[in-house]
Amino acid sequence: MSGKVANATPKAAAGKPRLSAAGGGAYRRTSSGPLPSAGGGGGRASSESGVSSRVRVAVRLRPRNADELAADADFGDCVELQPELKRLKLRKNNWESETYEFDEVLTEFASQKRVYEVVAKPVVESVLEGYNGTVMAYGQTGTGKTFTLGRLGEEDTAARGIMVRAMEDILADITPETDTVSVSYLQLYMEMIQDLLDPVNDNIAIVEDPRTGDVSLPGATVVEVRDQKSFVDLLRIGEAHRVAANTKLNTESSRSHALLMVNVRRAVKGKHEMDVSISGENGHSSSMVGSLRPPIVRKSKLVVVDLAGSERIDKSGSEGHTLEEAKSINLSLSALGKCINALAENSPHVPVRDSKLTRLLKDSFGGTARTSLVVTIGPSPRHRGETTSTIMFGQRAMKVENMVKLKEEFDYKSLCRRLDIELDKLIAENERQRKYFDDEIERITAEAQLRVTEAEREYKISLENEKAKYHQEYLDSIKILEEKWKIHQQSPKKLIKETEPTSSEVGEVQNLLQNEKVLRQSAEDEANDLKNQVLHWKKMEAAATAEVVKLRKMLDTEASQKEKLDEEIAVLKSQLLQLSLDADETRRSLDRGDGSGKIFPGFDSLMSHSRNSQPREQSNGPKPPIAKLFEQVGLQKILSLLESEEPDVRVHAVKVVANLAAEEANQEKIVEAGGLTSLLMLLRSSEDETIRRVAAGAIANLAMNETNQDLIMAQGGVSLLSMTASDAEDPQTLRMVAGAIANLCGNDKLQTRLRGEGGIKALLGMVKCGHPDVLAQVARGIANFAKCESRAATQGNKVGKSLLIDDGALPWIVKNANNEAAPIRRHIELALCHLAQHEVNSKDIISEGALWELVRISRDCSREDIRMLAYRTLTSSPTLQSEMRRLRIEC
């Protein structure tokens, strides 16, 4: 953001005093009145009433910058502002002009505070009342959109933009105990929605509610904001991740549309609070029913949209990837313009689905949000066409009507949380009661068991005693009878009279016989129990035998499946060998890389070549495509072949992995499956030059991802690449290694570790090869390293001389600064300019003769951006200026 602001405003000597001149101006509200409150309570989930609100449009003029002051000194501004009449005159020529009216006309002297109060403050107040709101900036690149919206104002608080000021007002108005504010920060880059707070989340899907038509981004990071400092820190993080590029119109031109989404959730007080009580049969009120009444909340959303600037290719000088970015930007802005035209003309069809930008802004134009648009223009007559297009866009937007609605709903989540707490308490109390009952039952059961055991033991003892007693009495009776019988034999008559049995004796004998029967019955019962137990154990033994048989069958099945898998692996090996041969044949037919970050050609080119080639019959049947084999076989099986004992299998496997790594969609899967570790292991252990070359190329492709760069450093990847560079003689192997290290050089966080593990010395060591492709990769790595150092020094994160100079890179840079090869020369010129930007390097620049090369670059370089960078470096360095005066050199 800060880079874009620097070009959107005049230089320090001319621009800042002009922008702050009106800082104390009076504030005049321009809205027709505050939005009506759609209050209410009862059972409404949301407010259905709405009020028509036209899109408000303000125009802001940027003051002339340094280039325009020099180039257009003899020409007047193409616009004339009449702020008191809210009019703008667009000059067609010296005698003819057209007049346009806007809601507000802001001159180049308008302060940031004035712009906020006129453009955004009414929208912010509506958001605090429960309505959705949108603030958007539209205009040509370099006219001050990011300065107006996203300026952080850390150095000068008066320069704070709309984003910072809006959050200040929101945080000041809410109640932290009951209200919440959450933020998402996104960018729409090349028709992909990317999370600026989590760069890994780079393709967020848009979800549309089929019932209401509202769009949402459930995959975006949402951060709750409690204070202003944390919000500014989030903006700083998002600013660092936003895509920007250097064009002729702006040195830090935003290449994406940025969207800040602020969600405000407020509890409704006063008339919405209801005391609910239901009387029971006894006349007492039920507090439980009253607590079940859900509170009412208002949910609103503020969307601040910083659109990328529209540009003409012939004026911006975009080329290569920057040209593709410009095409994407212009297509999305064109789609937005079509929607504005359709809404302004009340067309029955609005093409909102032509672009993701129009889908995201569906609610802002023709929806339910209160929208305020600021169009930014420049004064230069050279850009009269772009200024006219911007003005006409604002005029059409003023015809768009929105139906703003208050959104209230019951806070069922809060009620659910209260009920969850009550439920947890009841469950805990129930568990305590249940545990008490279980413990009590267990105690009573144990006590009863103890009593039963004691009773059984006493019964058994008593039974034994009684049995012994009756047995003894039985024996005594028999003995008495025998004695009586003997007496009877001696005197029969007397005995007959004396030995007649009594009834009591007969009863005793009968009791003894009854006891004997009872004992015999108990013995039989015990024998039956033992028989039942024997039958039970026999059944268990039969079940165990059946289980053993089942397990044996499972083992046989596993053995047969293992044999089938071994056969499948053998077939896959043969397919992989054939596939690798085809990939080699296809790769030879493709052109070599141009020195960019990606080493291997794209996987799509390989598949296209395979589809266009004539099918050939072979002994083992038709060959499957790489994508189909990748889906059927699985990445894990392909990676396992990297550890094969057969050299040919290992060579072909690493080639297939390298081709898969050339596709960004496969890189994360390769790393998660351990592919990076396997590739580094091949560099460490393999002596085959082909394997090391292809593995280094695959690592170079993986090193284009920042997350993968940290993993490569953590696993000693730089040391392994340096060792490979020192041992290799093949120029193509050295090109792959240099490309991998060059990608790592572009990471700000890895500078010190990269140099400490020998990465810079390895790059400089590879220049002995002399091959142009190798030198191009070395030059790219040095340029990336120098750019990161320059950025760190500018931000105050680095002090001291450049590590490149410490490692002896400056002589080689000076020697090759005018190399015949354009890629080498371009990277070397950038590296030299970045090194010279840090004042502490100036003495070495002078002593090594680099000053003359900087002067040559500022005069003769074919790239205007590099030529201007060299010029600014020479004019901003006191040491270099002093040496140039001494040598009588003029820029």
C-alpha cells in the first residue's frame, strides 16, 4: 500500500503540504438524512422493510506528481473543479469542455479526514445501526485509490486512510461486553480469491445461498478485532502479501482487487428487551420460560473495496506475466461496468456472473447495502481518455438504486450457549446422583453378599452338627435295640413286655430316614450341576475350534492377496519404466527454459503431446497417461520406487516425480507424501548424474512455494545443493541446482541461513561453468537476494554491509553488468541497483568500479523501470553524488 501511495501523491517536496492544507476544513453532511431504523421485536428473525438509497459518488483529484510536473509543464490540467457547486469540467480542448455533477467534488487540497467524513462516515454510521455498507475506490492506476482507502498513517496520523478511520469509529461505538467485530482481508488476483491473512489459502470458493441469493466466503480467515493496534497489524500483514508490480505508470502498481470485510454484531437493547413470564397453576411465574427468550442482535457488514487500476497496455508497458495480470484486471472491471450500465438502465438482466468481482459486489450495487463510491482521477492531459472513462463510470453509478434493509435476528447461538450451560449443570448433577446411587447399591449388594455368605457358612456348620448328632443317636438306638434283643433271648416273655417300641422311638427313626433322603437329594442336585458345567465347557471348546478354523481361512486369504499385490507391483514397475521413457522422449521435443523460476516444462504440455501423438501397439498393451496412472497407482507407490534397488527403476521413477512436481496442483501432495525428503535423499546418496540432475530440477520447482522453502532449509537442502554443485560437471545439472538456490534467494526470512549454509558461495562457484543458462540462473538468484536485502534495509530490519559483498559477489556483478545475454544483463542490472540503494554499500560500489556501470544503466538501459531505478539510486545517495561531483560525472 505504501508503495502505491508514493506514486499516487506528489513527491515530498510538493505533495504533502498541498494535501494537508485543508486539514481543518468544516464538515458538511451530504446525505439526505439518516437511514430509518427498522426496529421491532417479537418473533421477527430479520427486518423485511427497506428504504431506497442511491449510490453516492464523490470524485477526488490527485495533484500532479514529479513526472507530470516535468512532462506537462507547458500544458494545463484536463479538468477544472468547482467544489462549491459540486461540479467538474472536463476540457476537450482549449475552447470546449463538458460539465458533470457529483455528490461531492474533492480537490487536490482535500485532507484525508475530509475525504473520510464525506465519503465513508455516513456508511459507517449506517453499519453501526445495522445496515450493510460498501465503500469503493475506482480509477486509473496511479491516481490514489490505495492512498485514499488503505494508508496506515504510521508516520503521519493525518494521512490515515478510510480503512483505519472507519475501524476507529466502529471500535469507539461498540460495547466490548456484548458486541463483536471481526475482519477478513482478501484479494481477487487472476480470478482467484486469495486470503491476505493466510497466503496458503489461495483459492477460496464463493458460496451462494439458493434461498436468498446472498454470497459468502466460508473458507476465508476471520479474525476478531478488539483494539485498533491489532487491526493495523492485520492490515500490515495483508499489505505485505498483496501482489504488486512495477509499470511505467506506477512503480508499485496493485495487480489485484483488495476487499476488507468488517462484520459487526451488536446486541439490541431498550425496546427489544422483553420480560417474559408465564404463570403456572399455582400463580407463580416461570423464570425458566423467561430465560428461554432469545436476545435480538443486529448483524451488519462493511466492505471496503480497493479496485486495481484500469490501464492501457501501450501506456503501462506491461509485458509477460504482468500483461496477463493487466488483462485479468481489465476484464473484471469491464464486467463491473456492464453490471453498472444494466442497473442504471433498469435492464431486466444484470450479468453478475460474468466475473467473481461482480458476484462479490452483488449486494453493493442493486442490493441491500448502502454504497459510497469515490472515483480518483489525475490532472494530466496525456490521460484524458482514462479520466473521461472514470468520470462516466461514476455518472452511471449515481443512477443505481439500492434497497437498504435493517437486518435483525434472534441470537439463537447465545440462547443455545445458555441452554448448554444449564444442560451441563443438570448432567453433572445427574451424574453425581447416579454415582451416589451406584455406590449405595454397590455397598448394599456387598453387605448382602457378606450376610448370605455368613448364613451359608453357619447353615453348613449347623447341618453337619445335626447330621452327626442324628447319626450318633441312630447308632445309640441300634445299640439299645441290640441289648434289648439279647435280653429278650434270655427271657422272652419278660422281654416282650419290656421291649415293645414306643411311639416316640418310631418317630425318631422316621426323622432319621427323612434326613437321609434330603441328603441324598442334595447330592444328586450337586451331581447334576457338575454335569451341566461339563456340557458348557464342551460347547466353549467347540466355539474356540471354529474360531481357529476361521482365523486359518483369513490367513490363507491374506497370503493370496499379498501374492496379487506383488504381481500388481511388478506390472506397475513395467508401466512406470515405459511411462518414463515416453516422458523423456516428450521432454526432448520441448524447448529449454528461459531462466524463469520453473525448471521443468509444464505437465499440461506433456499430456497434450501424448494425446496428439499417434497410438502405438506394444506387446504389453496400450500405455496409460501419466494423470491416469497417477490416479490409479497413487503417489505413495510411485515415491516408493525411488528407493528401488534397480538403477533403471530409480531413474525412471525420479523422472515421473519431476514431471509431476512441475504442476503446482501436485506439489503439496508430493511434499505431504514425503516426496521432498526422498528427493533430498537422492541428492545425498546417489552417484548417478541423471538422477541428481532430475532430482535437483524437481526440488527447484518445489522451491517456488514459500512453505516448501522452509522445509527445504529445515532438511539441509541448501547444503545438499551446494555439495551437488561442487561435484557436478554437466551444465544442465548446474542449471537445475542454480535455479533451486535462486528460488530460495527470494525468501526474506531465509537470507542469513541461506548464506550461512553456503548458498551464495555455491552460486558464485557455478559461474566457472560459463554456460549461459547456468549464468542466467546465478544472476537471477543474486538479483533476488539483493532485492530482499534492499527491502529489509528499507524496513529497518537489516544493518551493515550486504552479505553478497562480503562473499565476493560484487566483482562478478560488475564484470557481467553489460553481458550480451539479455536475461543475464537484466538480472545483474537489477542486483546492482538494489545493492547501491543501501548507503553502507556505497564505498564498495565506488572501489569496485560499479559507479560507472550505474551511470551507464541510468543512461542506456533498454528497460525504463531499471533505468529510472538506477537514476533514483544515484540521486538519492550522498556518497555516490559526492564521488560523481569529484569525477565530474552527470546523470
